[in-house]
Amino acid sequence: MSKQPTATVWRRFVFCAAHYLPGHPKCGQMHGHNYVVEVGISGPVHNGMVIDFSDFKQLFEAYVQSRYDHRCLNDFKELKSMPTVENLAVAIADILTDAVRPALFPCVQTVRVYETPNCWVEVEVS
């Protein structure tokens, strides 16, 4: 029997949110971003796919977008009172990892969050 192939499926999402970084000379004032989030879910290719793109979208919308979209990120404890893009990327990775395990989906591999088109953070989930 041959080894079952694995793949990483990527999907891009966008949401808008405000934040401020207490004590930061420039970002200490409330401002907003159109965050672009790219998520890679890895797993075995079963019946031709790792995860259905529609299920992937529903997962993100239910657990991440519904939580953060058009909100002030400073209001969320998981961002540790400092809603940097780094803390946001880690929080999204944690939220999605917790969400996919009970549903028996493949694992979240990578979360990339763009704060601007030229500035982003990538979190590798172990």
C-alpha cells in the first residue's frame, strides 16, 4: 500500500479592526487596519481533498472573523493588552487550532497576518 499524500490548503481572509498600542509613540492613538489573514491547513489528501474550501471559510468566519471584525482589538484578553500583529497572529493560530481538533479536520500549519501590504507576521503551528 502506498503512503497517503499530504498537502497544505491555503485560504485568504480579510477583516477590519481598530487598535492602539499603549505607550507607542506613533501607534498609541486609535487607528484601524484591513487585516489580511492567510491560513494553511495541512493533512492527508482524502477523497481528493484535505479540507473543503467552503468548510474552511465557515470555520474562519465562525471562530475568527465573527470575533474580531469591526471591533477594537484592545478589548480582547488573548491579545495580552498589546494587540500587535504578532499577538493577533498567535491568537488566531490558537483559536483555529482549538476549533479544528474537535471537528477532526486536518491541522492548522501556518497563520500569516498582514497589517499592511508590506508588513506581516507568520506563525508556524507545531
